[in-house]
Amino acid sequence: MTSATEIKIEDYLSEQEMHDVALDVFRSMVAESLRRQERYYGGVGSFVSNMAYCTVLEECGKYVEGGADEIRKRVAEQVDRHIGDLSAYTIYHYDYDTGEPRNEGARIVEAAIAENRQLIEAKVRELLDEVPKKKLRDQIAYTVEEFVGKWLSGDGDD
């Protein structure tokens, strides 16, 4: 004979504690999902880029008459115009297959980056060290949660 004991989590945790546990589990699941998808879909970089696009578009749409649709229209017009002028204004050409610079402008930029790599890396590290890591992790987690919540609810759709 077996007996089952029913345990109600509500008897042991407050509403806030259940919320905190659910949030921690959600954060862990998002982080794990991004780690797994890194090699196939660009992972965090792709996710942050998409999130930034949606956020910036939404914010800018508040200040542009016609909103996000007008911004999309203007960007498309600008892209078309610049593609038409591409050969006249592009000075940094790279080989698509090798990524190697194909003209003098690209070589100068590559050389400047190579010559100043240590300075650039030191400055980036210095700036990153000034940011409290816990605050940065919390802010990234909050932003991801907000974006995913909007996306799941359909509020983040174009």
C-alpha cells in the first residue's frame, strides 16, 4: 500500500519567494538556451542585436510622425540611395572570401587597429572593470526578460 503526500508550495513560500524562484529559473533557462544556440544562430550577439533593433525602433517610433513604419520606409529609401552610390563612396574594400583588405583605405584601418590593439584592449578592459559585474548581469537579465516577455506576448512584433 502506497500513500501519497500532497505538498503545496504555497504553504512554504510567500508569493514574492515563488516569484523570485520562477524568475531565477527563467533566467537560467534563457542563459542555457542562449549558450546552446550560440554556435547555430549567433546566440547572445544575435539576440541582443534583435532586442536592440526592436527597442530602438519602438523608442524612435514615438518621436517620428508615422512611427516605426515611417522609419522603416526612410531606412529602405536611404539603403537604396546608398547602394546606388556605393562605388562612388566606399573606400574600405575587403575580399568577401578571405576578409583581407583589397584597397589602401582598408589596409590603413587594419594597420591602425593592429598597431593599437593593446591600447584598444586596455581601454575596453578599463571601461568594463568600471562596471559592477553584478549590476551588469542584472541589467542584461532584466533587459532579456523584458524583451522575451514582449516577444512572447506579441507586443514586440513588427
